[in-house]
Amino acid sequence: MTDPEIRAAVLNALHQIAPEVGADEIDPAASLREQADLDSMDFLNLVTRLGRDFGIQIPEADYPHLATLDACAAYLAARAPQHA
Amino acid sequence: MGEFRMPSLGADMVTGTLVEWRVHPGDPVHRGDIVAVVDTDKAAIEVEVWESGVVDELLVPEGTRVPVGTVLARLRPADEAAPVAAPVLEPPVPAPAPAEAGALPSAAPPPQAPGISVPIFRPAAKAAPPVAPTPATGRVRASPAARRLAAERGIDLGTIHGTGAEGAVVRADVERAMPHPPRVSPVAARMAELLEIDLRTVAGTGAGGAVTRADVERAAAARDSAAPSAPSGAPASPPPPLDASALARDRNAAMRQAIAAAVARSKREIPHYYLWTHVDVSRALRWLEARNADRPMEERILPAALMLKATALALRAVPELNGFWTEGAFRPADGIHPGVAVFLRGGGLVAPALLDADRKDLDTVMGELRGLVQRARTGGLRGAEMTSATITVTNLGDRGVEGVLGVIYPPQVAIVGFGKIVERPWAEDGMVGVRPVVELTLAADHRASDGHRGSLFLEKITDLLQKPEEL
């Protein structure tokens, strides 16, 4: 999966949880939780979706690696190479 | 003959709109079956019937707004013969399935302003038989929001191609089918608003059929001279909104008004007292981390679930916080059903009940909590969840403020608040360290309990959170 594809997948998962936030409104370097107003339940749902979409388990210890869109893209690219 | 009436789905509810019937005359119903969808100012709620029998007659058509208590349908006992045997041509309505986090209709509903009920139509349960999009009687499968919009626009649902699950018409489909609105000059638009003229009904005489100020004034004059008189007893129809965003603003405004009325009443009538304490949650979080490490993501438990369960168990020890103040006295509730405050995206609040939270294991509590939050935000809350809360718990999660002192929802007598988990210096056994700490608060009705009992309650929660393995 290319980087744009991964990013699109992350934004799509985010959209399911925060439908009123437009993809173009997300600053890739800033906190996703703050920009999309995600509480802990929302974030868990996001992580679960991403795990399902990419076919991986994401341990709680790795949550900080999903703080921004850029971080998500890097993490998912590294962790789910079979989707490349 | 049994009656199914418009339920009160909240202390502040005066009227509700019967959006959709889920049963037809001749259908057998059992206590607890969902028979209709009702729209309050806050959300579309699935409503259950509390008697068993057979549906005899539906008295109120879809789309009608009626006061709470209005008889909506009549039921007859199961063994009585129907007055007229009506052939049932329609396929049975599938039983609603619990909404799952990932299970959305194939055409996702368009992003809507928060406060509007997003279509609650969900993919049919696996056990349901396949349903044709337009059955013989012409009843079209459509979401409540699609129905409402189509009714307002005068569009026949049967002419719209549905892109939802099993060919259902969703709101986006209706929007696509709507004729483009006529061009309207800003002056004409403002005039139409002031005179309460529906622009869709105005013939435009300007260039290209545009609606001018003169056209609007003409329409207003024609309307006022016709002076129709509504037959008494007919339900009043709400003024037609000009467009989807006006509709969103109306609903948002209506919800804010409902909330405003409820909190104003609460503060006016309930003598609140407030207590707060800090809880060391280091043991709870360590236990949670270890437990979650071996579980797949779908089974992870959040601190919020632990706090909810601890609150529910603590209420067994202090039952005067779990019940209702009505007619000058406290009535303890039969069960412990904490209402979970869920903030709707972009504004607004509902607090549906998680029934019997004290008796459910932690995994079940977490699963139901996920479901409640999901359905509170996207639709599908049930009548029982809206009316059964015996106390409210508000948890501002880990991005909120340190503490919250809430406003009690009458007729409840207490509201429990959990703030953000913050690292704080903590002294224990003569040593100082840093611990994750949460501020736990109680706002309670002084008519039903006093500070001593309130303190015992908070102490109990604190103790329970020190032994998370026992929750």
C-alpha cells in the first residue's frame, strides 16, 4: 500500500467516527484526537478499525504512535508491510 | 383492548413525532418488541410495546407529531379474532440488530450536523429473510430521516432508487432526487423568511424563473386572503424548513431548548449539594493494562467502564442516591441503571441507561457502553434506555477537565462525575510519589440524601477502584 493509500484509509476510518470533520481539515502533523475531538472511546474505536482494516493487532503501548496522521502513516506502513 | 401510547422519553418531553411504524395491523407483538420509531427533539428513538397481543389498528400515521400520552395504536389479545382479516402482503420487518461499530449501510449517510438523528436504519439482522425493496403493498424501505425529508419535499419514496442496505432509500438518495431550488434574490429570500412563505411554492417571474420580492409578496397576499382553517383535532404540522441546513439548525435549536428547559428546572427545583474527592487509580490502570495486553482490540476495556461498574456497585450500599424524587418523596428504584452521559458530536447531550450495571461483568459493561455511545450518536437508542436511568454518571474522559460538578436530571436525585486522569503528587505511608489520580464528584438532591451518606458513597467507589479485579 502506498503512503497516500494508507493515509486515505486512516482518514476514512476517522470519517466513520467523526463524520463532520472533513479530510481536508486535518493537519497531518497535529494531534488527531484534538482535531477530531475524539474521546477515549472514539480513539479505541479508531484503533480497532485501523487494526481490522490493516489486519494487525495494535497494542495499547503503541497508541502514542498513532497521535497524528503522519505518525499513523509511518506506523501502519512499517507494521503492515503485507498490505504494500 | 390494549393501547400503545406516545411514551415520555425524558422529563422534558411534551410531544413526539411518530416517524415510522415497525408493525402492521395483524402482527403479533410481545412485551418488549420494538414497534415504532419516535422522534423527540434530541434523537430518533426505537420504542417498545409493553403488552403482548396482536396489533389491531394503527391510529396515528407516520410523520405525525402528538402529545405524550396520545394513543398511537390499539392492541387486541392474541386469541381474539381480527374484526376484518386483512391479507398480509408485506414481508415481515426484520428484527433490529444491535448496532456494531463497523456495521454501517453500504451507502454511508451523508455527514449531518450533530443533533439531527442520522438514519437509524441498520443492515438487517442475519436471521431476517431477504426483503424486496418495494413490496406488493407499496411500502418502501426507507430510513426515518429519508422518510421525513421526502414527506417535507412532497417526493414519492417509491420513485427514488435506494442505495442503502437491501435497496433501502436513505436520506442521501432523497437529497439527490430533489429538484434544484429556484434562484432567489437575497431580498426575496429575506422577505420569504419574514412572511413565512415557503419558497418552493412561489412561482418566479424574474429572469430564468428566478423568484423576486414581488413574487413573494404576491404569494403572501394570496395565502392571507385564502385563510384556511385547520379542522380541530388535526395535529399541527411544523413550518417547512427552507433547506437541509435550516433543518439542522431547527433541530439543534430544538435540542438546545429542551436541554435548557431541563437544566433550568433542575437548578430551580432541586437543592443541590456537592462533594468531591480524589481517587488514586494506579492499581486500576495497572490491572487494566495487564488485562488488555492479552486481549484483541475489540475486547479492550476502558477506565470509563471500570468507573461505571464501581459506581453501580457502590449504589447498593447507598440506595438513597439511586431513585427518583416524585410527588414530594424519594422512591428508590428497583434496579441500578446508571444513565451514561454521552456528548453528541458538535454539541448536545443524552444520557441513556446501561441497565443493571451492577449485575453485569466488566466485559459486558464495556460492550454495552460502546453500544450506547454509538447509538446515542448515530441513532437507535431504545425507549427503555431513555427512560430508565436511576442516576447519571458523567465521565469527561481523558481530554476533558479535571473535575465536573453536574446538574441533576430530574426526577433523579444524583449525578456522579469523573474527571480527567491526571498525574499528581500523592502521599501514602509517609512517602510522596506520583500517581494517576481522578477527581470524583457527586452532586445530589439534599431532599433525598445528605453529605454524610454522599461521602460514604464516594468512599465506596474509591475502595472499589482499589480492587479492580473484583469489579
